[in-house]
Amino acid sequence: MSAEEPADGETEEDEDLQYFVRIGQTDLDGTKSVERSLSELKGIGKRMARIVADEAEVNRQATFGRLDDDEINSVVEVVENLGEHVPSWMANRQKDFFSGETTHVTGGDLEESRRHDINRMKMISSYKGVRHQRGQKVRGQRTKSTGRTEGTIGVNIEEIREEMEEEAGEEE
């Protein structure tokens, strides 16, 4: 028996495995544990994945694709209503500018809200907005020696040698 051929018991187990579990607009890997799969979703890290698994009453070390449909639905429900299940200090959208509510945003909605925040900063010409417009560092990092996009600033010795050879060739 080769290593590529599964044993008889393994084929039955693989039939029950869902390789992709869809939450929102994101496909999560069903072959990983619940905690690792959830941490791949934008807006959910390791700690938040543990909280989601505990709130959904699911074993966080269990393979995500082998869970029952009811357990997967409970995980999806907790992720969609995460703001109600976590304390307000853990939410990623505290006192939202437009609604004033504290929520936890995940997936594509997180990217969209981030893009709206940056555009709002640019429109009102706040310090951070101006830095975003210019493409400079926004969070107070050093800029004298890092983040340069113009190429090298130092002396290019090869270019100088080529110019000297050309001048020497023209003089002869």
C-alpha cells in the first residue's frame, strides 16, 4: 500500500469533511481547526476566534469542516452579531462616526469602512488625511532613512565610470 492511497476508514471520514466553509463573503478552510480557520477572516484574530468558538459552544480544536450544520450555523450567527457577544472595549468600531454605535466589523465590510474613514480624513484635510494624500507615513514613523520610494540616493559609481570612459573616448 502506498502513502497516496488512503486506508478504508479514511475515505469514509473524508466524505463528511467540508473543505470550504462560507461565512459572509469569505471561504474558510474546513481542514483546519475552528480557531485557525476563523482567524483567517479579516477582523478576527486568535483571541477573537477563541471567543467566537466559546460563544457558539463549539470545540475550538475540532476540525471546522467536520462540524454539524447546526454548529456551523451557530458559529456563523455569532460572527455576524459579534458586537453583541464581546465587550465594547474589544470591538473594532467603537463609537462609529456616522451611527455612533459600537460594533465589530468583519470581512469586506471592514475594508469598506476603513476606506471610508481614510476618504473622510482626506476630505476634511486632517493631518492624517494629508499624510495619506501625499503617500507618506501616517503613524509617526521615522521618514529620514525609511520608506523611501524614489530609489537610491547614494553615489552610483558605475554611472560615473561609464561617463568618464565616454569622455575619454570622445577626447581621443
